[in-house]
Amino acid sequence: MKLKADSKSLVRFVFLMYKVRSELEKNSGTQFDPEIAACMISIMDEDTEYKLHE
């Protein structure tokens, strides 16, 4: 399912990914294993077409 750029669902997804990325960065080394956090951030950064949303 492809979403339009102005879709509310896509906006919510992007905001959620921003929040998740912030939590991973903030808690890397304490709450999250630094290697796993870095891997997750890398995956999120590579998902420029927001395919994780699907």
C-alpha cells in the first residue's frame, strides 16, 4: 500500500520514527545495547521511502 505524501498516516509514522530514533540515541548504552541501537538507527535512516510502514 503506497501512501500519499500528505497522508495523515504517513505524518504520524514519520513522527513516530523520529521519536523512536530519539529514544534509541538517548538510551544507547544504558537501556539499549549500543551496537543494536546503531543498527536500528541505520535501518531507519536507510528507509527513505518509508517501506517500514508497510
